[in-house]
Amino acid sequence: MQSRLRLAVVPGVSSVLPRDRLVSADTAARSVRSGQNVFVGTGCAEPSGLVRALETLRPGPEDIELLSVFPVGGFDPAPGARHHRNRFFIAGGERGTASAAMIDYVPISLDEVAALVAEGRLTVDVAMVQVTPPDARGYASLGIGVDLAPAVLAMAKRVIVEVNPAMPRTHGDSLIHLGRVDMLVETDRPLGEFVHPPGDETMTRIATYVAAIIEDGSTLQIGMGALPNQVLSLLGTRRDLGIHTDLLTDGVIDLLQAGAVTGRRKGLFPERIVASYCLGTRRLYDLVNDNPLFCFLPIEQVCAPEALARMGLLVSITEARAIDLAGQVCVDHLTGTFAGGPATQAAFLHAAARSPGGKPIICMRATAADGTSRIKPALEEGDTVGIARADVHYVVTEFGIAHLCGRSVSERALALIGVAHPDHRAALLEAAKQRGLVDSRQTLPSRRAYAVQDERRVRLKNGRETLLRPARPIDAPALRALFHQLSATDTYLRFGQPIRSLPYATMQALCNVNEETDIAFVATVGPREHETVIGSACYFLNPATKLAEAAFMVAPDWQGTGLGSALQQRLREHAIGQGVLGFIAETLPQNERMLRLAKSAPGRTKVEYDDEGVRVTTWFSEQHAQGG
């Protein structure tokens, strides 16, 4: 994760503090003894003055363990540093340091750390956190850094707080009484600010795909990383979104201002935004300050299974480093280098997978900086599995969406190859064949990204809504199932011969097309997670004449609903956009339904009969008809 640190101007300290415990940062740092474990507040809530005093103290304690999620203000090890650092997450700029063993990475879900502290398996001798000035009753707020702090403060042998009026006072379970504090250090340092870099074209494409599958009324958890946060910028038109997340970023501000976030449909804490800590700017800090809309809770409460179980339409978005064709995801250790961490993603992805209508989403760039594929036949040595394949439902790259839940190993492999970079698809397909994951006859003629912009939702005569979308190779089993719904008469009329099964080549022609001269669409009903294909439409272009042969297949229960006309109109719209002049439909004379459909299309129609059947040619315009 890349970040940019900047400082904001804030008012000076104005508070009455207990003078007997009010000390300088240097004095507080000198109270730390050699060999002690020191917990440091998370991210933008880091008590940077205390940490810097401890780092620069000469002479100072030796063999200190600094425990933290990750710093934003930065206490990166300098040459000759005497302190060891244990991190629960490795930020972008620290990866080289971590791999050199100057930072010891703890690969654990953040929601499990509280239990380690409570059980004494993780000892905290000194806790250093940043808080607001206390109120009249002596209560200070942990502000934007609640997360692990309550669990640590309950067990720490000594508590040192940095009191800063720049820290927002937050609602929820965020208070600490000064009676629990051993030393206080006064500061007026501006809070560190975390700014995600602007999204590039690839990031925007990925975010567009992710946004397309997020419904109104969803409750969002946004993981660390620029990609998940880019998604927030595209959800301004949604309604009644909720937020229940470990991490809160600036992206929520624009969603609130757009009216997209109301929380009315949340199963827990309705009409409130639940978070555990912030990584953002002063704009966000001012918004959460003394704002009862926001509820800040300890990380183990935010991620509690019993809480998440009450969330319908829970969406969890995680940025990954790599994935193999089985669906195993690497999130924190890529080719021998530490990068990121599990944070709370395991808990949220698991919950989203079991939430009614929930969506666990993995997003990533299809290629690494050196051009190698992040989608691999198998994870390599140095790639650790952070998310098991059973918990992976959606995988999104700049080339489309792969839905893996309930898919066979063959379907999973094809879906993932389909969202890989086109330059790597042939090698991945060959590797999948060698491993016996896909049929040896399988081909992938298309080199394009999934055309989400070509999706259309249509209301049929029976009042039901269907999604007309581009077909994909993994639709083959669904098309086989559609075929077997047809009667013997239907199959004879559709294919011109009495067949009892769908030949492999024919099935591939209905969904595995090159998307240049051969185009295929399917009509589906139901949620994307377990949609049903109820219709198929395709056309095959003759480049010489610029006329395309069109064919359709509609499930018996959906015939007479206008689905055939909807599919024909969608094909026509697409074909005109590609410069196609018209359609040719070849059928048997007794196929009255197909003849009516072909003749009903807008444009000039010519009907020809011969010994083999009927040929209906429809030109899209009079000019094209005259040219033909």
C-alpha cells in the first residue's frame, strides 16, 4: 500500500491534566526498561512524539519490542536502531525492511490479537496511545485509534498517553479514564494524514467491475489498499448502503454527501456507521469528531462472528497479491517478500460468504509490475495462502469478474483464466490442461476483457426481470442444462436435426466466442451467485458480406414472455455498433416461432424458400438493403 503523509494545522492544547502525572516525552521514554514490550497506537493514532522520543533517547533501553499494526507517522528503523518491531501488517514502504528482518511480521488476523493479550500469550509491558483531552469526569477518548487499544490497555503493566486536542472525540466504546493512566504527555502535534494515491486507468476498470455487483442496501467492509477504496468513489448512485468495517477512510465522506449511505437496512447498528480506526485526512477527522453517527468499537467486537452473522448483503472487498487456478489467494507474502497482511479479511470474507446476498470480493491487478501474471497455475515458493479457496467467491481484475462459488475445478480454472491478462491466457490454459483441470479440447479464442458495459436488464411481459449479458466459457454447463429443458420438437426446430445431447463444439460456439466475428449473449435470472440461464443468442459474421447468421434458444417456461424479442433486439443493437449490415436466420418452415421473430425485426426483410428450409434476411436499414 502506498501512502503520502502530510500534516494539518490544529488548535493548541487547552485542557486541565493531572499535574502529578504530566511529564515530558523524554521522561516518559526513560521509564521504558530494556527488554520490555511496548504497544504503539495504530496508524494515524500513533503517538508520534512518544515514539520519536523513545527512538532517539541516548542512552536508551535495549532490546525493546515495539508492537503495532503499522505506523503512518513513521518510526522506520534507522541504521543502528536498538529496537525490534513486531508488526501485524506490512505497509508498502516497509516491505524491503521487513524482508531484511528488521521488522518481524506476525501473520495473524487483527481480531484475534485481543485474545492473545487477554490470555497472556502476548505480553504488553507498556502501552503508548494518543487520546483526546479528558472531559470533566476524567474520561479521554481513543479517537480514531480504538482497534486493539482497549484490549491492550486492560492488560498493560504501564499506560502512557499522549494528550492531543487534534484527536477527534469519537462515540462508541472508545473511552479511557485517566485513573488508568500512569503518565501523560502533552502535545499539539497535528495528526498524521493518510492519502491514497489517485487511481490509474487499470484501478478504475477494476473498481468499475466491483461496483457493478454491489446492490442497494448492502453493508460494506472496505479493506486496506487503494483498490478497495477506489470502489467507494463509484457507489454514489447506490441507496441505503451501510458501513460496518474495521477501517474507515475518506471515501465514506462523499458517499454520505451523495445520500448513498443511510444504514437503514443494516441488521446491526442500523443507521450508524461502525468502524474501529481511521486512516484518512483532517476532513475525515472533523466529520467523526463528536458525531454520534459513527460508532467506534474494539476490533474484536467489529469482527465478532455473532455480530457479522446479523448482516445481510454484507460486502467485503480485499486486495490480493496473487491467486492460483484452484482459487487459493495470497494476500501477505509474495515471492518471498512480506506485503500487507490478513488484517481482518478472513473474518469478513467468511461472514460475507454466509451472509444472505453477501459478496466476498477479491480484487487485484492481473499482472505484477514486471509484467508477470498474478493469476498462476499454482502458488509458487514464497507465496503463502492467506485465504482458502472455499472462502473465495468473486475475483475481479481489470479483465472482468470470475465467480468461483459452487464451481467445479474446471469451471474455476476457466473463470480465472478468463480474467487474466490476454498475453498469459494461453500459457495458463496449457498449464490447466497439463494438470487435468480442463478438457483437452478447450480453447479460449477471445483476448478481450469482459464487457460489463454490454450488460442490459430487461423487464419481460410476465413482470420478471432478466439480465442480458455477454456469454463466457464457464456458461457451458448452464447452456447444456438449458438444452435439456427443450422438448424433442424444440431441439429439432432449433438445430435442424434430432439430437439428444449438445455436441461439445456446438456448446462452445454458444458461449466461447472470439468476440470479433462471433458474438454470444445469454439471458439469466436470479442473483449472480446462482443465476439460471433461460435464453441464448448469438451471431456469426461473414466479413465478406457483413451479414451475420443469428440463432436463439429460449427455455420452454420463458417462451411467449418476449424474451426472444429482447435477445434479438440486444443482438441487433450490438451488431449495429460493430458495423454489421443485417442478420440472416435459417430455419425450418415449421418453426413458426422463429419465423415470426425474424420477420418482426426492424428493417427490410427478405424471405427465401428452398429444399433445405427458409432463409430470412433482415437489413438494418434501407440503404443497406439496396446495397445488398
